Amino acid sequence: MPSFDIVSEVDSVEIKNAVDNSKRELDTRFDFRNVESSIELNKEIVKITSESEFQVDQIVAILRSNLAKRGVDANALERKAVTFSGKTASQNIEFKQGVETTNAKKLVKAIKDAKLKVQVSIQGDKLRVTGKKRDDLQATMSLVREQELGQPFQFDNFRD
């Protein structure tokens, strides 16, 4: 039976490249001259520090544009609260990996409500969709693309 997996993954190499490009752009920006600002990547967490919350938001905008150039969906970003310490403001940004259980349940419900002839099973941090016809699987893919759940989804492991 044909099947595929619904996953939510972000390429860590692309994140690293986007952070490096953001660092270079930050060094050349006129509005960040003589301002202590930095952007660092530690494992899967990007830490942004600057002198004000507005500047932190500007650096996040730079990072988003570089991620978009690299093909990383902006919905994968999860911004934490801005923390202030002394005269600097900092913010951590994490990237969502794997389909969250609440989103997985919403996807299963949406697929069942669409009355498509497929079976969906949650397998850890991904969903497995199986059906008898390839057309049903493609209709499921288009239905998942239309869902706005605050997380990007990719389709993997398509078997015919």
C-alpha cells in the first residue's frame, strides 16, 4: 500500500549558514555601528543580544530574511521572551523539530473530517499516512499544506 510520512524538520546546516550570514550583515549595518550586538548559535538555539529590545527585533528580522534565502520556513522559529540584564537585552530562538502532539492530533482530525480514504497514525514525532490510491495521498498532502498550525510540514518516505 502506498504511504508517506509527515514530518517537521529544519536543516541545522542551513541554520548555521543563515546565522553566519546574519553575523556578517550585522557587522556591516550602519545602524549597528558602535552598538554591542551579537548573534550566536549554540546547538539548536540562537541567542541574540543587543542594547535594546528594538535592536533585538531588528536582528531577528535580519535572521528571518537570511533563513528565507536559505529555504527555512519562518514558522519553525519559536521566540522566547526578551530578558534584560544590565544594559543589554537578549532573546533565545529555538527551532521546532518534529510534529508536536497537539498539531498531530489536529492534523489527524482534519484528515478524518475531509473523509479521505487514508489511514493516519501518529508515530512519535511524525505521522504515517497510508492509503490504497496515490491520488488520495496527494489530496492528503494538499490538505496538510493548507493547514495553518504554526509549524512547517514536509513529506518524507513516499512509497508507492
